[in-house]
Amino acid sequence: MPKKRLVSLRCPSCRKIVLAKDPDFPFCSDRCRLIDLGKWASGAYVITAPLNDPEDDNPTYSNGPNQEPD
């Protein structure tokens, strides 16, 4: 009989191993969850590259998405 595979990751704050069935997953504790939230709120985490809008990459409309094609 095959064994069930346990899904586990490391806590993003303290790097402890956390199982997927743990109540605070993907964090190991509420403390680590709040530390991570504080980093987002303070601006310590940022998205470095601009996100591409799929509507901007639409080749059908050369004059913008709300205008008729040429």
C-alpha cells in the first residue's frame, strides 16, 4: 500500500518546517504570520518589475482596447 506524501514547506519568516495540515500554514505560528504582515505593511517587500496587463499586449487593437482596429 503506498504511503501518503506529506506536503511541507519552510516558514517564510523563521524557516522552520511546516506541514500543510498545520493551522497556521504556510507559517509556523501566528507570530511569524504577523511578522510577515508587518514587512508587507512597512514596504519591506516590494514588486520590483512592473506587471504586464494582458489587455495592453492585445495585437488586435493598435489604438487602444476601446477603439476599432485600423
